[in-house]
Amino acid sequence: MTLGPRLVAEVGPDGWTPVGVFPDALLIGPDDLRDEHWFQLRLN
């Protein structure tokens, strides 16, 4: 399962920038692997 563009659309307007995606990094259940998304927020 991947949220990809939907996740970026949710947090992008708040100033968060995607910096990395690790496919199938999170094992939620026996047959449930999810992507891990890393974001960065620039502090002014």
C-alpha cells in the first residue's frame, strides 16, 4: 500500500517537503507492508 501523491498533497501546503521514500519498510501485519515516507520542515 502506498499513499504517495495523496500524502504529499496533504502535508505539502503546510510547508513539509518529501525527502525520502522507503518502499515496503514497515511491516504492519503478516501480509501488510507499507512505505515509509520522510518529510522535512524548514524552520525559519
